[in-house]
Amino acid sequence: MASKGDYFGLGRLVSIILAIIPITAWICGIITRIQEGKIVAAIVRVFLGGWIVWVIDLVLMILSGRILRIIPL
């Protein structure tokens, strides 16, 4: 049984593929925060979800299967 990744409970490989593509990583990150009820984090992600956050999310997704969660709101 495949382990679940961070994007919508999809498998780790699918989540890594989604994280590699900047646009899908940005959109999936926003939707994931909204699903978790972290509206402030989603809004910050919309305005500050640039290259640095994308690179950090990509590295963390490859290494641990989880994306970065700085803002717990």
C-alpha cells in the first residue's frame, strides 16, 4: 500500500510530481491550506507564495512527503 502524500491524500509520487511544477504546487498549496481551515495561511500563500516557498515545499515533499506549514492559522 502506498503511503499518502501531503496533497489531498494522494500518493507520495503524485504529490512530488505536483510539487515539481510551480503553478500546480502554488495552487495545491493554497487549496490544501483552505481545506485545513487555515485561511490566513492560504491568503499569505496567495501573495507570498513565490519561488522560495516553492523550493522549500519541493525539497520537503521529496525528503519527507510533507509541505511546509509555517503559519498555523
